[in-house]
Amino acid sequence: MIYLNGKFLPIEQAYIPVLDRGFIFGDGVYEVIPVYSCLPFRLDEHLARLQHSLDGIRLANPYTVSHWRSLIESLVAQNEGGDQYLYLHITRGTARRDHAFPAGVEPTVFMMSTPLAIPGQELLTTGVAAITAQDNRWGRCDIKAISLLPNVLLRQLAVDACTMETILLRDGLLTEGAASNIFIVRNDVLLAPPKDHRMLPGITYDLILELAAANAITHEIRDISEYELRTAKEIMLTSSTKEILPIVRLDGQPVGSALPGAVFRQLNELYQNYKA
Ligand code: PDD
């Protein structure tokens, strides 16, 4: 069952008009929320980021936090009980095609649940490969916008190169992955780029930094240069659907010893314990 504009219905019966501004302009925002054992993970944080995205595109939140909570609870209850992720999608609604905001239009609100396939033990043990590319996205990457064409093209580069992710560089600095945040380790310090308009403020990113702080893992939030990325001892990616993954090859070159590192292993253990 999915949720669309006030109704729960089977996905086959869910339609939106072709003039929906999400379809025509990519004019909307979204969220991805993991659900473990029927409990949405870090829900308050996801709903706060949704509000930030809505504010960023000047669209009023159609629901209160408590209404979101009860809709999400119903959606989870109506879907299979296993680990899943919720996709929330809000567009500016349906109107005659005109770039400027339409007046008096209801937003379109869509939610669906999908089984969550987190990376298996093998990937956590062997690590994954990534490539780099220039970050050619817009200047508001902090908004979780549904207009994802640059991210789609950048991620496809990773797939074409038989790797897991494309790590993005802007003006010689690491920003994030095509659909993930990136951390590195140098001199036994966990380094994270600062949350600003150049990257999505990841919910998993925040949790990793919280876990590092609570467990005396030395860490620093600061700009990371391309040189520092390329000579890092460890690189890892984080996202709600991939959790935390070690990157052991970058553009065909080994990262550190080309095996998942000690900081990754510690953070992953802390993450798995936190989740449980
Ligand atoms: N994407 N940066 C980008 C560009 C992302 O698309 C994502 C997640 C992240 C990680 O954010 P979080 O930890 O809150 O998931 C960072 C989701 C999973 C997606 O688009 O499917």
C-alpha cells in the first residue's frame, strides 16, 4: 500500500496528473527514512530535514509533525514487517505549466515503502570501489530536491566503471557522493566536510559524528582537499540505505591497505549497536 494525497491505496491504483509540477519541473522535495523492526529510524531528524528542504523551495509543509508521524505509522503497519525504507515526496502540485509558483494549488504528497536491502557482510569485509568526478550540481545541495538529474548521471558513471559510488569534487574540495556522504581518515583522525550548501546534511552523517564524539574517536569537521582524499588511509560512505560502507579503491588506486580500516570497523560496530 502507498499513500497519496490523503488516501492509502495499492500502488497500481496510484496516479498523478501529467501537469504535476514534480513531473513537469522537478519542483519538489523528498526524504528517505529507514525502518528497522517497524520503527522509523531517527524520524524527528528526517522530519526536521524535510522542513528544511520545504523552506528551501518556499513550499508550506502540508502536515504537522504529529500528522506525519501518524501517517508514517499507518504506512508501516500496512506493509510487510521486515526492514524497509520510506520514500516521502512532496511537489508543489498540479497547475497549468508556468515556471512561477501557481496560486491556490494543493501540494501532491506521496509516500511508499520499499524493502531495505542493506549491504551484506561480504561488502563490509571486502570494501567497495569508487570513482571521482567533478561536482556539477547546483548551489543548493543542502535541499533534498527531487530534481536529481546530475546525481543520476554522476551515479551512472560509477555503475559504468563497475564501482559503487561517485565521489564528488568541487573547486578542489570533497563535497559528498552522488547519493551518500563521505568521510575520510588521515593520521588517525576522522575527517568530515562541513555541512553547507555544497552537500546534503545527511542523517547518517550526523549520527556517525555523534557516535565518534561519544566514543572518543578523534574527529574534525573541515574542508577536505582532493589531495587529502586521494592519500587518505580510509574512505567511507554513509547513507540511510547503505548505512556505512568502506571504500577501498578510488579511481583504480588502493585506499590505504585496500582493506576496510580500523576506524570503519569501530564506527560500523557502534552504528549496528545503536540501530539494534
Ligand atoms: N540519499 N548525499 C546525497 C546526495 C544523498 O542523496 C544522500 C542519501 C545522502 C545521505 O543522506 P542520509 O544519511 O540522510 O541518507 C547524502 C538517499 C538514500 C536517496 O536519495 O535514496
